[in-house]
Amino acid sequence: MNKHKSIDEILKKVNDVKILHKRERRIRVDVAADSLTTVLELLKGQASFVHLSAISCVDWIDDGEFELVYHVWSYEENCLVSVHTRIDREKAKFVSVYDLYKPADFFERDIYEMYGVFFIGSPRMEKFILTEWHGIPPMLKDFDSESYVQNTFNWTEYNPDWLQELEQQGGGIAIKPEEIRLSGELHNMSTHRERDKKKKQDNVKGWKS
């Protein structure tokens, strides 16, 4: 089956769909937000894209939008389709696809925590990792990481006794390779390399002459 042709035929009746055939085994589909669920239902039900690999999010702050990307895989077609859609950044709400793909539970929860996008119908819209986080979602473009660090943590100079002793003894000072005295087996290895190098050079000179 021609993967590109199959998806073209399946999605041709959906409004506001743009199919981009990037390369073999990878297809991009751009779709309006209100058609996203329909596209995924068709891909899963009629084209065997049964595995949701990931849902990713991009913060297009200058456009006032979030871009959500649904990556679905077909084991039969050996192909990945990435379905892109955009939603309003200020509202930051979208429909969950949990009923269609159960792994969406994890991905939607992660995006909610990191970007603040609330997925309507998702079973667990709650904190996942950042249980003690009280600021804006940290993956937003307007999150000021430097200010957060300055206001959250106390700065102390790290200079323990063992580090001072190491510095007094010359620790941390780089030694030039030519200042290192080779000894024993390492010295012999270096000598053999130089001898082999000279022998090759002599052979080249003899061949040219």
C-alpha cells in the first residue's frame, strides 16, 4: 500500500487539512483545532495508526498560540504521522484524546504542568513532577528562569577546605604534554611510534626516488 496515497484518500473529506509528505515513513499533517479529533479517529480506525508515540507542545508566544503535535505510529505501515494543530495561548484549553489513545493521559498531564494547557476530559489534570511549584509553567517563553533562580535560592560561595588545599598544592593547573615525563612501558610505546613514523617516511622517500 502506498502510505501517502492512503492517507490522502482517508483525510480528503476533512476540512482544513494540509498533508505534507516530508520523506519516506514520515508524514506531517496540519489541521484546524476543531478537526484534530476527527483526523486522529480516521488515522487510527482506517489506517492502523494505533500507537500514540507522544504529544508535544510549542509555545509560539509572538503568535499568541500553542502548537500541539500528535505523533502516531502504524506498525502495519511502518510509518509515523505527526498531526499539528494550533490553539489560543490565552485560553490554553483543548479537548483530550484520552478516550481514543489511553497513553494521552501521561502526555496531556505533562503538557498541562509544563505549559499550562488544560485538556478537557483528561482523567488527571493535576501536578505530576512539580508538586511544590507555585510559579507559571516553566516551559512558557515568558518564564524568566534567571529571576526565578535569584528569588528562590540563596547564593553561597563554595570554597571548602579541601578545595583550598588542592589549589595550594597546584591542583587544577594544566600541564603541557611536552612537560610530562614518560616512563616505563608508555615511554617505550612512544619510542616505537616515532621509529615506525620515521621508517614510513624513509620508505616514501625511497619510492619517490
